Amino acid sequence: MTSLTDRYLAATLRSVPVARREEIASELRASIEDMVEGRTTGGQDGTAAEREVLTELGDPARLAARYSDRRLQLIGPTYYLAWERLLKLLLSFVPATAGVIVGLLAATDGENAGGAVGEGITTALTVALQIAFWVTLVFAVLERARTPLHLPDWSVDQLPEGPGDRQITLTDTAASIGFLAIFIAYLPMQHFRSFVPADGDGNLPILDPALWSFWLPFLIAVLVATVGLEIAKYRAGRWTWPLVAANAVLDLAFAVPVVWLMSADRLLNPDLVARFEWLGEGENLNTVATVVVAGTALIVLWDVAESVVKALRDRR
């Protein structure tokens, strides 16, 4: 049997009791081999026979439930697996992202950092409960109303990659998208609520407000495109050369304007520079600009080099 059968077994065994995994693995592998052999004896190609056998066995999660004598039913059996997978996907990153954004907003609006952390955690828990309730309610209504969702039939192409085959995990993708969401949210937020108080009421934007005429919307668009790249990377499961090229283009599209604006003293808000006297002393502002430029260049070089190395490693 090929890695396709191994992947099917792995996907099935992850949901059965540990004490029975060895027994079920032996029984299921033997059944698959017998079914494939029966087809190849009749002259069918081995690879095609294996795919047909696994397709007939069906979704590994459903087969695992039968082995475990476990009912796939909370709202009803028809859409249970679709409900479970959507719920897991949403809970993997939406509550954490919402909690971090709310906590960050609360931190900029007051002096109680501990309260901001608590508000972020409370928001994350509330969002998780809301997602669980509404997703379950929607699927319960669909189940009771017998509404057809026209979901595609399960096929072996949906089998998860083996542990050594997938470079990019859901956790990595969710963390990257969460960080990008925070960054995207902070760019407009810092214009209204930054960490720098102005003389009197209000605060000073960190970035030059004049950049809203073009450069800040452009940088936000690049970051949104990077979110799309993260999703494409997860769907591919590994670095491919088109993804490496797209990653390099987006890195440069963000880094080049930042480096140029910082070098030309156009990135930081002039009022912010005037607010801190030490920035105007000697070469301090040039030193800050050098650190920002060097740091941006190093991050881009590291990210591009890492993607190239992973793409090369995957070809071996």
C-alpha cells in the first residue's frame, strides 16, 4: 500500500480510543489490502483501485465513529461533521484575534494595563461562546428544515497530509493572520489613539497624517494581500515557487516604501518628533532611521530566505 492508505489510516486512528488503535489499524489495513487485491486481480490499475476502495470506505471521521461506537450527533447526523469542522476553524483564530484587538484598544485608552488584559480575555471568551451558539443554532435549523447544503462528496483528495508532508500548519497560519490583523487595525487606530499623549487632551499619531493621502492605504492593501497569501500557503500545505515569488513581491511592496519614507524623514509624524526633544538632538533621528531601515531590510531578507530554503527542502 502507498502513503495514501497510510494517510487514510492516520486520519481514522486519530479519532479512535488509544487502546484499540493497533487492533483497528491491523484490521483496517488488511481489509483495504484485500479489497484492492480483489480489484487488481481483475486487471484494474493498483493506484486507481486503491483510490476507489478508500473513496468507498468514506470519510475517515465517520469510519472512526463506527469503530468507536460513537454517534455523530449533536444537532443531527447529516451535517455534524460540517458543523464540527467549521466550528473548530472559527474557534482556532477568531476569539484570539478579537481579544488581542480589544485589549490593545483598551490599553491605549487608559492607564490600567491589567484591566486591558482582562478585557481582552473576556472579549475572547465572549466571542468564542457567541460563535459556538450561533454556528450550532444555524446548523440545527438547517438540519430540522432538511435544507440541502450541496456539500461536495468526500474524496481521498481531502485526506490530511502526513506529519512529514505538511510544512504549514493551521496554528501557524492562524497566528500569522492574527498578527497581520492586529497590524492592519493599528495603522488607522494610531491616528486616533496612539500611546503618545499630546499637550492637553488627545494624542499624537505616530505616523505622519499626510501619508493617508496614499502610502498608508497602500501599505494596508499590501497587508490585506499578505493575509490572502497566508491562506493560499495553508491550502497548498507547503512553500511552492509561485508562493515564494508572491511572498517576495509583497515583502518588497511593504519594505521599500517604509525604507524610503523613513530615509526621507516622511514616515514619522513631525509633531511627534518635536514632542520628544531628544530626537532633534545631534544624530538621534538619523540613528532611529538607520535602525528602522536596517531592521526592515533584515526582516525582509530573513523572510524571503526562509521561504526559499523551505521550497528547496520540499523538492528533495
